Amino acid sequence: MKKLHLSLACWDYDRTRALRDGTVSPEGIELNYLPLEVEETFFRQARYREFHVSEMSLSSYVKTLDMDEPPFIAIPVFPSRFFRHSCIFVSAKSGIRTPGDLKGRRIGVPEYQMTAPVWIRGILADEYGVKVEDVEFFSGGEEQPGREEKIRLDLPAHIRLRAIGPTQTLSRMLADGELDALITARAPSTFYSEPESVKRLFPDFVDKEREYLRRTRIFPIMHTVVIRRDVYEANRWIAQSLLKAFEQSKAMALSALHQTHSMATMLPWQVAHVEEARRELGEDWWPYGVEANQHVLETFLRYHNEQGLSRRRYAPDEIFAPESLERFKV
């Protein structure tokens, strides 16, 4: 039987590298791995459906489920996770010192529907009482003018969102004090070039994130893996085949990080980082599958609905291909 040829657009993560170099090959599939920057992958897939399989923003994917004909189906693979307390930036001119100071302020966001801001807005609401309706949001390019939402939004009236001007950027507006804060996935360039003008809301973000993890047991999921629905419907067996291959590739990356005779990364204290991750999160600190991520997914899906991005609150089981939820037993 000939293998099915599929394109896979995904960044060059250590946990997917074995798929890229062919060390791991999904059963019955020959992959053409395209190692693209995440913004390019998301834009091309959401707008033009260019790839058979791709990494995708979890928020963007859930947003597509409200369409009359949802174009994708996901498998419970999560190539990107990230604590986001470090990603709230404030203008020095704003006088903001605490999360509560964000109420009534002007907050920039590259795209309202991005996953990182969904998590940040949810954390601000749950942990600090700053609700989505308490602020005014401004969307647009962080470093380049003209960025637009990849997926059309239809937000409820109590959520205030406006686009910035056609020549403006969020990074510049934040440094100049035209915005009070910015929530984003990438640190704005002015945070590095003008440190006297742009600050983190939480300079001690590592301590904040550790405490948040210990109390909530949430390691936020950013991205999932989606299959174009027409490809999936014609070959439903690929959901399980791809899931198994992603798991094998991740296991190889975890194994490499555990080696102490020679380090897999350029992090000088890699051994200490690995030991801390195991201590705080367990042996597999980056789990795939729904069961191991039930609480994290439920929290995210609640945030997504509360922030006006999904028409109803989805359950984790219903957003993934059913073939990826169960395994055979002997």
C-alpha cells in the first residue's frame, strides 16, 4: 500500500524534530515537514487552508468550530505551552504598578483572538478581578502596521475592541504612552530598546508563574495540531497515526533532555531546569492527550467563551477527533 503524502507546517521544536528529520515516521504517511514561523503557519492555514496538517493557535482553532462548516479537526497534541505572566507589558508613563491598576485602561493586543491574550485575560479576571469588560482593547501590528484578525470576530457589545491606525504599531504606542499596557505572545521591541519606557507588570514573573502552577496545576496550552477536515474525512485513520508519531517524537526530545553526559541545549543549567520541571510537573511535564490535560483545557474553553470568542462553552472531548481519544487494549 502506498503511503499517503501529507504536508505538515510546524515550527522547528525539539519535540517535533524527529518528525522533521524522518527519525519518526507516522504509520502509512510520508510527511513533507515545513518548518515555518508560527505566525506564517497560522495566517496561511486560517486564510487559505494551504496545509494538510499544521500547528495552530488553540484559540483560532476553537473559533473555527463555530463556523457552519468547520474547516479543521484537531488531535490532542500541544507543541507549544507557555506561562504568560511575563507577557504583560506596561508603559512607564501609565503609572500602572499592580494588576488592579489595569482597570479602565487602554490595552493593546496584536489580535484579540490570539491564544496568549485569552490566557492572560482569563488569569487577570480569575486571579486579580480585572474582567474583560473593565478595559478597552486596541488591536493591530506589534512591530509592523496593518495586522488584522485572521478570523472574523463578532464580539458581544460589552467587550470594547478597536483597531489602531493604519501607520501605528503597538510597540511604539506603548513606549510613547498612547497605550497603557500590552498583552502579547512576543515581547515588544521597545521593551529591549527603550527599557526606561516599557516595563513588565510582573518583574518577578518566574516566582508568580511557579506559585500559579502550584496552586492551579495549570501549564497553559498555546497551540494544537489540526488536520484539514476534508483530508481527515477521507482518511480518518490518520488522526491516530499522527498522534502516535507526535508522541514518539516528543519522547525522544524528553530523553535527550535527561542526559547529563552531554547537554541537548545551550542552557548552562539545563540539568537543574529539567529536575525542577520533573519535580513540579511530573516525569512527563509536557503531556499530550485529553485526559492528562482535562483541567487545563476546561479552563481555557471557559475563558474562550467568557471573552466572547465562542458561541458556547465547548467540552474538551468534543473539540478533538474521536479516533485520537481512545486506544486499543489487549
